[in-house]
Amino acid sequence: VNSYGKDHKLADFADLLKMVDKVPGIRRVRFMTSHPKDLSDKVIAAIRDGEHLCEHIHLPVQYGSNRILKAMNRVYTVESYRDLVRRIRAAIPDVSLTTDLIVGFPGETEEDFEQGLAFVEKMNFARMHVFPYSRRTGTPAAARKDQVDEAVKKERVHRMQALADRKAEEFHRSFIGREMRVLFETTKDGITDGLTDNYIRVYTDEAVDCGEIYKVRIDKLSVSYTHLRAHETE
């Protein structure tokens, strides 16, 4: 979506975000999905400065090695992606960075995969969606003869997902004891859940109204490490 405006001069995506942020009644704005090649410093600044713009950026990297990124025709490098993440975090310290990653792309070697693991370890993503590569008829990748064996692909997905789970727990754990603003959404069996603006799922057993934003103190990790428990402070 951050490619919006490249084909005309009326407004770019950062301008659009600023305009939406000023619409009366708007309380939160969250968008998906950013392409690394078009996420500009102007968009980062708009998120940082916006009153209602969520501090959450979904930034699909797809892979953590330049050789595979080139084969995917992703038109950016590991280095440029890492620099973009550095600029985002410098501007928005509490930002939640989530991503997509494909495992088992044709031609992937164990060395490529290990590079990918090392990259993810350093990036500290809040959440990762890990997908095994699957053939799409008509694409250049589908015609390649060096498809990764399904058993190898499954084993690598398991390893990458285990790392993703650990990094997600580290990110969520870092907010324990913090006060956060949560938009509560649904109640079931006396428990109400909602999201912080940086995309952390929070649960409480206190009396809160769905559709309202409350300031809460994060108490502990919930049963699922990607969920947090909280009590109301405002």
C-alpha cells in the first residue's frame, strides 16, 4: 500500500496517512502491507507523528539471504532491509515489526537457510508468518528443477517457526510492567481481549467496554506467549 501515489502527483502514501489521521471520529489507523522498496522516511515520520496511526508496520522480508531474494526478484537486499529497520526503530522505539518469510524456495541450500536464521535472530521481529514455498503454475520458480525436498522443507519450516516463537516471546515479555493503551474488542467467559496500537494482544478480567480504549498495566505473559494479561489503570 505504501506504493500509493507513485503514479500521480496528488498525494503520496504519507500524505494519505496524514489526511486519514485528521478525519473526525477516527481513533486508530492500522494498515497492511508495506513493501520494503517503497517504505519511505516520510511514511515513517507520518506514523511517528500521527495521533491515531498505530506503531505497527508489517514489512514482509520473505528471505534472509541476498541470493534467494534475487531469485525471488524482490529488488532489495538484506543490507537495505536491515538499514530500513534501523531507521524505523530509531524513529519509533516501541514499534511492532511483523513480517512474512518463505522457507524452501527453489534452490535453497542449507547455507542459505542458516543465513536466514541468523538474519531473523538479529532482526527481533515481534511476529513472523512462516510459509513453506508452494508452486504457483506459470511462475518462473515453479518451472525450476531444483525444488526443495518436501521433508527438508518441513524440517526447515519447523526450525524457523521455533525461532519466530522465541523472538515473539522476547518482544512481548519486554512490555511487562508497562502502561499501554488497549482497544478492547471481544468478551468471552468473563475475559475481554484487545490490541495495543503496536499490535500486542492483551487480556483482562476487569470490567471494560468493547470498542473503548483503556490505559492498562501489563502484568504478565498469558498462556500463549504472544498474549499479555493486564489490569486497568485508567
